Amino acid sequence: MAKLYFRYGPMGSGKSAQLLIVAYNYREIGRRPYIIKPAADTRSKLVGSRVEFLSREADLVATPDLDLFTAIQTAHLSGEPIACVLVDEAQFVTRQQVNDLFLVSVELDIPVIGYGLRTDYQAELFPGSARWLALAQLEELKMVCRCNRKATLTGRKRADGQFIKSDPSENDQVFMGGNESYEALCPIHYLEWVGDGRFRRK
Ligand SMILES: [Zn+2]
């Protein structure tokens, strides 16, 4: 039986690169991958990665209200059968869309792999990621902090390179940017540079 997988890791852990390699490998054996990208990531239809020669357009750019089960079922039945569904920026699909993808894995028997962030720069789950964590098989993609410890969190930087401080009043999860605005951090440096405002008792 096909499964739903969530491969999560902080910024810079190679999520999009791994997605593109999996897509490439499917095409190499003559099978059809189907790449989905949430519309919340407005940069473009392109699924890019820091590995420059790796990039490819998504098959589907999904707006939040799109029924992914119906969209995938239609694509699966109308053309070459889909061998695997790959979701870039998986934290930005909605909770309902993760439900749709769960049904795709069970009822259409197509494996679905989401690549995304577990938490935002304030160390809070994205709503989509919470649903992935509840329904999917979990696989962690590793990244290290500047200090070489394992990075488990992501900080967000301003243009001047300073980290934006953790602040419970901030709520801007859909801000997107490249590696110039996000950095994977270990817990020690997260508390030091982003701050402990979300962790301390008031
Ligand atoms: Zn560190």
C-alpha cells in the first residue's frame, strides 16, 4: 500500500533538491512524477534549489481552496498514470489538502512525499505541517548550524543580516525568501540570536 511521507527539515537542508532528484529518478525509469507547489510560495512556478542545475516547473500550482484529491485523480486517469506525488514547500498546503493527499495515498495507491519545514521562524508549527505530522510517515532531513551542532530550528533575518526576534505578536508565516533571509540554527543559537521571548514564563 502506498504511503504519505513528510520529509521535514530546516532551511537549507536540501528539501527542494531532494524532491527534484526523486522526480528525476522516476523519469529515468520511465515513470511519471507529479510535482505540486502551493500558490502561497509566489516566487514562481519553478521548483528551484540551491543546487543551480536542478530546477523544474511544477505540474500543478495549488491554490488553498483546490481539491487535491480530485486534481490528482483527474491527472492520474487522463494521462500517463502518476507514479509518485511530490509536494514542494509542503508546510504551505492547507490542513484539508494534507487530508486530500492522505486519501490519494490510500485510495489511489499513489505514494505522496511532502518536503517542508516543520516550524516557522518563531518555532511554531505551520498548520499544514501539524497535519503532515499527524498523518504521515516522518523522515528528518539534517542540517547543521554555523557552530556545527545539529540545526532543528529556523531563524529569519532582516536585510542587514540581523535575526528578527521571536515575538508572540508576530504572525507572518507565509513570508517567503531564499537563503539570504532564513538560516537553520541549533537550539543554543536560536535562543541567543532569535531570542527566548516565546519560551520564558511571563
Ligand atoms: Zn549553533
